[in-house]
Amino acid sequence: MNGQYRKDIYPGLEVDIILKKDQRSGARTRGIVQAILTGSAFHSRGIKVRLEDGQVGRVAGSSPV
């Protein structure tokens, strides 16, 4: 799962995201999805989410919790 389809993302899912400040390096941050911020069904750079700790970024991958 690469995080480009909204149907694959849901609150409570553990995901790796790329924060805006880390886009150049590609560094990933792991956390639990609190809210989905992207409204469209597909986004080429990844669905934007807010993690439970408040960080916002685009999903780069996930694993079931």
C-alpha cells in the first residue's frame, strides 16, 4: 500500500508519512492516523493526514495496527 488511495486510509491506521519539511530528504515519520485531510479519492503524492500527535504529512506507506 503506497498511500495514494483514500479508500486505503482510515483513523487508527499506523502509517509512515513525509512531513513538508522532509520532502527533499524523504525522511519518514511513523504515527497513527487521527484524520484524513485530502478530500479526493486519489492523490499522486499521497493522501494528506493528521497524526494523533498533531503532525501533518502525506502517507508514504502503512501497516495494519
